[in-house]
Amino acid sequence: MTANPTGQGVSLGMPQLPAPDFPADVRARLEADAKEVIARYPDSRSALLPLLHLTQSEEGYVSRTGIRFCAEVLGLTTAEVTAVATFYTMYRRRPSGDYQVGVCTNTLCAVMGGDAIFDELKQHLGVGNNETTPDGKVTLEHIECNAACDYAPVVMVNWEFFDNQTPESAKAMVDDLIAGRPVAPTRGAPLCTYKETARILAGFPDAREGVVEASGGAGPASLIGLRIARGESTQLGKVVHPRGEASAATEEGE
């Protein structure tokens, strides 16, 4: 206890105790997985990002125990691991829902309706930004641009795309998630839980049948510019001439 100039007591609190370890069986399983991950890199500390995903797949977020585990298997300090875990927003710092619902509120998505979607979802779910529904199903957050401006406004669920959303479609989607009804992204792999997603991001294969084929590639809206540049037929028509071809106006003016 220390005193401030006014004479009132100020408690500095107790220092935080060391983080507890994982249970022995969990620790052994994670160590086996970590060994496989670390073997992919010439320098073990390069495996930190996937190992943070690995611990997140166990607990649903990066806990102090997860930070301790990463530090011990990589020979780092917990401060070094914490610095990385707090830098990237894909690492959760507290328990999260089975489904991470992120609404893009960057410029284009915002003006196309992203702000309205986010506001209505907050009211509909009864949660704020980075908060989880009482049943532990959905965590809502606003997210930065996910390079899908041609499908704005975009909602991400466990990093899978839900394109061209409206407040109504987004509310119906989260209702289905909470009720346990099937929900399919507009493109990309079928949904899995946040923990399962974290394990895939750690570099372990998704063993679900047909999931790789379902992942697909870029959608039509992303490729239309390339098709136009090649002079291919599109619904928009031939807006510009392929490179190397003179426009009709230029030819007539010569």
C-alpha cells in the first residue's frame, strides 16, 4: 500500500501469478502438433504464428496458458509471444463464440450498407463490438477490409465470405447459426467452428470430404475486369479495348 499526496491509500495490487500449464494429456497432444509445425521452418521462432493458431484451436482464444506454451516450445519469452499475439487481430484475447461474425465497415462496404448491417446485428443479437451472445454461439465484430470490395457489403463468418449482404440477410444468417441450421457461404469452403478454423490456419489439412473442391477461386465479380481487358464477352459489354488495340475513335481521328 502506498499513499498519494492527498493522503488517500492507493493499492498497487498483487503481481500476476505465472500462467497455469495445459493438462498433461492436452500438453502432450499440442507438443506433438507443435513439433510437426516447427519442422516446417529453418528457424523455430518462425513457427510462432501457426502455433498461436494451434493454441487458439484448443481454447478458442489465445490465453496466458497458450502464450506460455508457445514461449516454452519455441525458446522465447512470454513478452515476445504476447507482443505478436496482441498485434494481429485474428488472435482472440478472450473466449469467443463458435462463429466469429465480422462485418466490414471500411469505406466501400460502409457506404454500401455495412454500417447499417453492423448496427442492426448489434441490436438483433444484443451484443456490442467484440462481444459474444450468452449462448456462446456468435461473437460480433467490425473488421477491416477483406479485399472483397467488388462484393460489398461483405460479412465474414470464421473467415468465409458472405457477399452482397443486407441487414435482413445478415440477421437471418446469424439466426440460422444460433439455431444450428446449415449455413453456406456465398463462396469458399463450408463453414466449420472457430476452433476448427484455427487448426486449419495452423497448417493442418481440412479432412472434410469435398472441402478443397468447394473452396474454388475468385468469383465472377473479381474477374470481370480481367475478362474485359482480354476483350472477352461480358454482361457489361466491351467497355474498353484490349491492350495493344487502338480505339475506334483514335483510328477515325488519324
